[in-house]
Amino acid sequence: MADGRIASVEHPDFIAHAPGTRTTCVYETDGAFHLIDLLRVSEREVRRNDTVAM
């Protein structure tokens, strides 16, 4: 993200985005979650094991 933090998406089911909004929700395996303003995301990296880092 723009501030240097990374939010890893461990599985495609662990990310949710409502159409027409700029906020997405990334869930962790323990049920915790992060609400992320997509305007603050500067890069998305897709790794070979299908993990996405933002």
C-alpha cells in the first residue's frame, strides 16, 4: 500500500469487494480482517501459489 504495509490474500475466497466502491475487505485465516481503500494500493503482486499481496 502507499504507506508500505502489505496485506496478503491467502486464498481467493479471503477477499471481498462491493461493485461501485473503492474499499475492499481482506480476511485473515483467524477471522480478522482489513478494510483497504483501493486508492491507497500502489501495486498488486500475484505469486505462483495464487497468493496476492497488496
